[in-house]
Amino acid sequence: MAYVVPTEFVTKMIDAGEAKVFMSTRDTLIRAFMAGAILALAAAFAITISVQTGEPLAGAILFPVGFCLLYLLGFDLLTGVFTLVPLALIDKRPGVTLNGVLRNWSLVFVGNFAGALLVALMMAITFTYGFTTEPNVVGQKIGTIGEGRTIGYAAYGAAGMLTLFIRGVLCNWMVSTGVVAAMMSTSVSGKVIGMWMPIMLFFYMGFEHSIVNMFLFPSGLMLGGNFSLMDYFIWNEIPTVVGNLVGGLAFVGLTLYSTHARTGAKRAAPAGDMVASARVPAE
């Protein structure tokens, strides 16, 4: 589980963001589609465990299996590209533009949504025997989640919207920490351990993840949840996406970049100066 120091993994973060900007439309959509589908399956898995055991912590402990799989397979979540891709623009990598960043985000959003929606449909079919019976106990739980996290927020008005936004911020603070933690090791076991902890935290705490919600809420609507498509977008998905962007970029991408990126004068500094400065205690 070889450890990669911050100055090195921050460079890897910028390199990853640059590569995603220049990725073809086809590859971006395929990777995003598969990421959304795998994370949706992991969410269904975790909810099933929580319902059948009566212990939400059990579901939270096992949910990260989906995140680890999609990351190791090289697939992309919107929450991750929110954090990595802007760093290539900030670092002034050649050819990286704001339009390129927005293009990547848009394609990943579409791909994630399509993958999560397909799994939502497939799971709704399994919960209802092809919509011929009432949802089973897990399907009923998904429906109530959709209600509580849409009209439940709406009942509090502006305070509910603020709470939703902050939960989105906190979510991607943790999820993006998981993305970065995978870059701290050169072994599969080290990457998995690094990812597992923050992903487990966000799921158990009930923070709002835009891609998980792309599965939960469409699935809830198919299973008879008492909320509308407009409730879902206004009182969950859109504020969650904005919160995820702020949380991942502000608390993970920019903080690590500002203190660890070897840019400009830092790259030009002699090795001796770098070693000497590293010995100065942090204020």
C-alpha cells in the first residue's frame, strides 16, 4: 500500500482532469453511463441490506463496494469530475478551456443519469414482478425516501432548500475525498481502503449525492412515491448538483491545489530550497 505524497497525487489530479477534458464524446458517455449504473446498483444493494437487517449502518458499510468498483474500472461520476476537471483549467494546461470543462460536465451528467435511470427501471421491475404487483418492502422504502427528500424539504421552505444544499456540499466533500484518497496509494488494497471510509460516512449520514439520487427518485416515482417529477428536480436534483459542485471543488480540489500543486515558482525552485521549505513548521 505504497503512499503517494500530496505534491505527487495533486499532480495526478490535474493530469486526470486534463485527460477528461480531451476525452472523446463516445468514451465520456460510456464511462459515465456505467458509473451511474454501478452506483445505482450499489444504492439498491445498500437499501436492501438496511431494510432486511433493520440496521442502516450495515448498508452504509457495504455501499462503497459500488464506488470502488466503478473507480477501479475507470468510469466517471459527475461528483468526481466537478473536482478534478477544473484543476486543469486553473493550472492553465494547454488547450483546456471553460467550454471544455462545461462539455465534460454536461456529458457526464447525461451519461450518469441514463445509467442510473436504466437501473431504476430494472429494479422497479424486480420489486413489482414487472409492475403486476405492489412493490415489495424494499421498493416501498425507496418510495418513502423519495417523498421525505423532496416534499420533506419543501415543507421547510427556504430553510429546507438551505439544508438540502448543505447536505450536497458535505456529500461531495466526502465523495471527492474518496476520489483523491484512491490516488494516495499505488496498490488496489490501498486505493480501496482510502475510498471506503469517506464514502461510508456520506451514505450513513444521509448526505445528498446527485448520482445516487438519479436512481432513488426516478425509481421512487415508478414505485408509487407521493411526489412529482418537478418536486424531484426543484427540491432535490438541481440544488444537490450545485451543492456537490461547491463541496467537491471548494473543499477538496481547490484546497489541495492551493497548498500542494507544484506550479509556477514552485516548479522552478531549486531542490535544496524545496527541501528547506519543507522543514519549516506549518503555521
